Amino acid sequence: MPKPLVTGISPKEGYPGTKVIIRGEFLGKDEEDLVAVIICGVDCTIRAKWEKESRITTYTGFCKGKGDIVIVTNSGGRGTSSVGFQGLVKKNIGPYEETCTWVDEDSKALLTGLKRAAVNELSHDNPLNISLDDSSKYGMDFFDKEFPNSSIDMTQENFNASRFLLENYQNAKFEDLRQGLEYMKRNIGSKTINSTDNLLKNNISSFMDAIKIMKDIHWLSSNDKKNEFTRSIELMFKDILKTAHRIYDQDLASKDRADMIRNSLQILDTYKSLIYFPQNVDKWLKLDDYEQIITSYKLAKMQLSKAEPATRKSTLFAQIKKDLDSSVLEVQKHILKKLIQFPSSPDEQKFLIENYISIENIIAIEGNKRNEVAFNPAWYCLTEEKKWFIQLMLECRDMHIADEKVSLAMKQSDDSNNNNSKQEQKNSSDVLKDGKNLSNNILNNTEASKIQVMTQIPHERNKFIEELCQMFFDIFTDYWRLGSMYLGNLFNNLPSTNNDSIKANEYHGLVGEILETFCNIVRAAFIPHTFDKSLANTNLLSEWPIQHDAQIISQILPHCLKVCRLCAQQIFSLDIQPKQFECVKILIYDLRCECLVTLLSQPTREILATLGFEEPDWIVDRDVDSENNSCLITNLPSRFEAKFNRALSLCKEYVLDDKKGEKSLFKDPVFSKKIAMLLYGISHAFMKRINRFMSKEDSLPKFVQMSRSKLLLYLYNNLTVCKRKALPNIWQTIANHKYQQFDQVIKESKKNLKELQDMLLKQYVSEATKPIVDNIESNLYAGRYDFSECSAPLTVRNYVKQIIMSLLNIHSELFLLNKSLIQAVLTQAVKEIYTKLFSLFVNIPNFCVSAAIQAYIDIFCLKETFKLYTSDESKEILHKILKLIPSNSFEQNKSLMTKLIGDFEKGMQPYLAVFHTQPPTSSVNISLQSNENK
């Protein structure tokens, strides 16, 4: 059913208790469907009578002013009204005001009273006793216009018969109206006559007794000669007077009680709205309508303040005042309870605080001077929110610690169930054919398992810092806004105090405690080693599952720093004293320092652990320098440069740039030196990795198949390219990023690189020439050759050719890998060969003629073959060797010697052409000094 609609009410105004007829649509299906009838906000349901869907009758309550008529039904809900009712209020007579009523006892008044009584008897809903109309052609506006200030209530003086008939009997026939009139006349006549007759019939015996008594009194008074009758009457009247006085006294006492009751009733009537104040407060609290509560309370206090002194002495008045104050105290408790229900916005908190203060101010109106140290709801809210805020941060930390422990336990359980043999079998099918997992080359099984277990830790720790910082900034911003209102006295009605400086210091103490807690929680989670040892036994230092693992810290610290710096920048934008920011500045500085150290330490660990053990590290490429000299290199330099640059890039992205309010990183010379040493450590780690391959401390991966000499050449070439390209690029990046004290880093790196290159080149020469030198003696005496007795020479001996061919292999290897080393390496090799030959020739006791010729042409051919690679030292050694050979028979055998040398040059021409081609110029010099100790 649609909502109820009230279209008319009759009468449209009246005093409390006026009977009204409400017309409309959808006013309910039946009496049970009718829920409530409300006129001018007063519930009139108790005396309401549902007649039909378009008509309801009821009596008005105590309502003042004009208001709506609201019908509520189960089927249609709460309805609306297009008309209103004007409530009139009679003037109340106070308990101490005199009043009198004149009772008209003449016959006319008596008849009028009888008629009115008869009318009252007929004043029901259908006095004509004929059917009523269900609907009216005319609306209530028509009746109000045509019959202004009229009523259809027969008991009212402004009763209008025409309106009564039009509203109730528009469709009635004339004959019906006539019969109704006859019915009404019969009722009125019978009621009037019956009332007089009944009075006489019911009191006939009393009338007869009264007549008899009057006759006796007349007889006695006429026969009493001695006045005895009058004396007895006098005594009787005295008794009557005494009794009258007693009754009068009783009446006075009753009057006092009646006055007290009347006074109480008057108080109840006067302060009726205050009696319902507690119930209304409950309703308003549910709606958070504090403004209504304060307004009503203020009006109530004003109304009570105007009470007369005698009224104030009333117990009922005191009870009403007590209940009023108790209700308001409950409102204040409710406000305080809601004030500490966090989280809440500063506007909501301000709203509650101002309402609380408004109530306090109303209470103070009674004349009580406000106490300057009274309860302050704003300060109470700040202290309670601080406690809640700190507890919330601790709960966030504890929750993520528990999650991290669960993740760690689950991962460890999964790893313990894995079969190591199955893992190795899986690794054997990898692209790398070495049958081992890469981690087995660089880490033991425990470390590899540990890394696998920790894969979930960075994710969980990053979630923690993101949630903590987001929560901290959101709540702290609102907290700071509330504090600013508190310090700026922006709360309406809050009295200002003269101790603003003390108030500010107390508030800043709360802010400082919150910031300190936040900083300590972050510090304990990410850089616990910087935690204040004096706080070690507090709940701020809670143990995280992983705290000192460098690999894990390197993954979580940059993101932590990024999130914390963003949060700090947002906090720095608030108008907070620098002193309170100090703990945040120190935290950000420590995080930046630790993050910088971590990021610059990570490449060193990675280079020492993984560089050279992955197949991409050994992909071969050709590098060409500015002089068009080329050499073959692997990816080791580029991988080293990439790791170094990645660390520098991360440092630049997360750490280096100073933001607003942050302390500069490199103002501390000790820290600057530490960073310089870390930068040096990265380049040193690369050189150390090269040195470990060179010195065979680390074995090459099985997928790397090359000779020892080639490995040394590749390592040397890698260092050359690193010196020429990678390190200068890195140093330029370091300079651009404004690192301090790195000049010494460059100097030391260059020095170490040069020393390592010299060691590699010397090692290569040693590896390449050692087999040649070691075989010279055996080849020299091959076939039991005897220098004291031998046959005439036929050609150059084989040991010479073997030397040439061996050096030719070295030459070809150098030509392929690094042409610039040909000159230096072959020069050193030739020198060592000549030295070995000198040591052998000097021990030959005697040369026969044929041996001398043979030795000479052998040495001469070596000299001519390696003339481009003969140093001054080699020439001197060669000269010493030739002096050891007897030359007295050379002139006689000159033609033979010339022929043998010519045959050698002709037969070895393709090979000799290699050595006679001018090698590329190079500044490489191989020192003979031992570098084993470096």
C-alpha cells in the first residue's frame, strides 16, 4: 500500500484534548495496521480510533504552534500531510495565584446546562444515526474558505451546522436528514426529562425525611415556653461549630497537601520537557545530534534559572535538575569515549571536543568559576591517540615478524623434504654440461640452501616497511593537524591559557615520542646494529628472523630507504620544529650510509662468488683500440663493468642525492674514506678474481676448454680492456656522482692493474717458453751428439728448427689473440733461449772442427731468424756464445758454411718470413723481477 496522505483535519486548531477528524488516503487497512498518529510532534495514538481507510478520529495532546499530521501504518510506512494543525495553549495558573469561578445558578443557566449536557450526550461520531459519507466532493480548503473559524464538534462554541452536514452527510437524502433530526430531538428531550425525574425518584425518602424534620422543628419551637429547645439547639450549634473548626483545620491541612500536590503538578507541567530530556538524549546520541543536545540543555538551564525561590526549594525541582545534570554528564562520557575511538579524522575530533567544551561552558553558567586546570578534552585526545598510535605501530611490526617466521619455517620444511640427489640430477640436464649447479662452485651446500630459504624474506620485509610508512604518514598527518589546532587555540569556546609555551613543550614531547618509536622500529628491522644498546631490553628491539645476512639486507635495504625517505619528505613538509625532526634525520642518514655500504659491498661479493663461473662470462669478442690494435677478450670486463655500474646506479637512485632536511653523506671524512675503500674493493675484487684464475686457486668451469697459455693471454687482454675502457668509464661515473677521496682509489687501482698485467705476461712467457727451454739440452745432444768428435755438418741441426717452430707457434697464438704482445713476448723468449744455450755451450769442454762449424751455423741461423726480437742483452749473450766456439777453421770452410746457411734459409723461408716481418709497435715491457710476493 502507498504511504499515508493526510488531506484534511477538522478542526484545524484547538487546545489540548480537542477531538479532531483526520481525512486522507491510505490511512490503514484496519485498526491493527494503524501504528501511530502524530500531531504537531505529539503522539496521539492512544486515543485514536480508526474508522475507515480515509478517516481517523483522535484527541490532540499538549502541542503548541502549527505542525504536521503524520500517520504511520505497517502497510505504507510513515506518511505525509498537505495540511497542518494549530495547537493553542491555555494560560496556566500558578500554585500561588488566586482564582475564582462564578457559578450561575439561575433557571436559565440551569436549562442551558441541561441542554449542554444533552448535547454532550449526543456528541458522538454520528448524532443523526444515519449512514456517513465515505468521501467528500469538497476538500478541506473549501470548508476552511467557506466556513472560516468554524468547527463540526457540537461541544465547541464555534460549531457550524452547515459545515457539519456538508462534511458528513453530503449524499444523504432529505428524508434521511428529517428522520435524523427527529431522532436527535427525541434523544435530547428524553435525556432532559429523565434527568429531573431520576433526581426526584432517587431521593424521595430524603425529601420526606426533610419535610418531617421541618414540621417537628416548627412544633417544638411553638410549644417551648422555657427556651429549653433553643438551649439544646445552642449546644448543638456549639458542637457543630467545634466540629466545623476541626473539619476546617483538617481542610487546611488537606489544602496544604493539595497545594503541595498542585505545586508538584505545576512543576511537572512546567518542566515536562525536562522530564523527558534523558530519553531524548538517548535518541539524539544515536543520531550524533550533539547540537540538539547542547541547545536543549542550554534552554533547560535557562528555564531552571528563572524558577521562583519557592520552586527551587521543591524536592521535585531538585530531582529534575539532578536528572538533567546526570544526563549531560553521561553525554560528556559518551563524547570522551567516542573521542578515543581511533582512527578518526581531525575534523571529527574537533567536532567532539567543541561539543564537550560547549557543555562545560553551559555548566559554568550557574556561577561556578571555571578552573584553569580543568579537564582538557583536546589534550586528553592527543595523549590517548599517541598511546594508540605507538601500539598500532608495534602491532604492525609484530604481525610481520610472525608472518616472516611462518614463511621461513615453511620454506625450511620444504627444503628439508627435498632430495639432494634429485636436485643434482636435475642440474645435470642444464645447458651447462659440467654436471654441477653453479652455486657448488662458489658456495657450499649450506649457503646455497640458505639463499633458497630466504627468497620470501625480502618480499615480507618490504611489505612491512610499506605498510608501516603509509600508516605512519596517514595517522601522523592527522595527529599533527589536531595538535596544530590545539596549539593555535582553534577550538571554539576553549578558554585560552597563559602557559602556551608549556603546552607547546608538552605537545612536542608527545610528537617526539611518536617519531622516536617509529625510528626505533625501522632501525630494529633493517639496521639493528645501529640500535641504542640502552633500549635493548625494551619491546622496541624485537628480534626479526633474519638480521645479519648481507645478501638479504642488500635486497631489502634500498626499498626500505626509498619508502622511508618519501615518508620523511612528507613529514618534513609539516611545520615541525627541527629538534623533533632530529631522530628522523639521524635515521635517514644511518639508512643512507648503511644502504650505500651495502650496495657497494654487493658487487664485491658477486664478483668473487660468480664472475667467471657462468657461460656468458667466456663469450669471446674482439676489441680494437685507438691505434687499430685488436685483441680477443671475453665478457669478463663488460660483466665487471655492468656490476659496478649497476651498483653505482642504485646508489645514485636510492642514496646519493640529498633531499630537503637530510644530512649530507660525505661531510664525514671517515665515512668518505670508507666508501672510497669500498669502491677500491670492487675493482680489487675483479683483479683478485683474475689472479685466482691465473694462480690456479680457482679451477675453470668445465665448459671453458682452452690451454693454459691461451687463458693467460685472455686474462691479460681482459685487464688491458678494463684498463683502457671499463675503469675510466667507472671512474668518470664516480666523479659525476661526486664521491669524495676517490683519487687514491684510481691511483691504487692503476698500480694493482699494472702489477697484475706484468705478472700475467711474465706467467705467459714462462708457460710458453718453459717447454722450449727445457727441451733444448736433450735436443742438443740428440743422437748422442759429441762435440769433441763428430762428422762434417750437412745442414742446420734439428734443435734449431724445433726452437724456431716452437716460437712460431707462440707467434701465431699472439698474432691471433694480441698482436701488440708479439714483440715483447718473443724478445723475452729469445733471451731465455740464448741464456739456456749459453749455459750449455759454456760447459762443452772441447769442440772438434766439424762441431765448431756446426755450432756456428746453428747459432748464426738463430741469430738471423730472431734478429728483430733480439734485445741488447740477447745480443750480448749471443756474442758470448759465439766466443765460446773456436773459429780458426771457419776461413777454410767458408763456402761450406755459406752453402749450409743458404740451404737453411731457402728451406725455412716461409717460416723465417714470419719472424722477419716487422711486428706491431708496443710499449709493453716484460720485467725480469719476480712478482711472486705481490
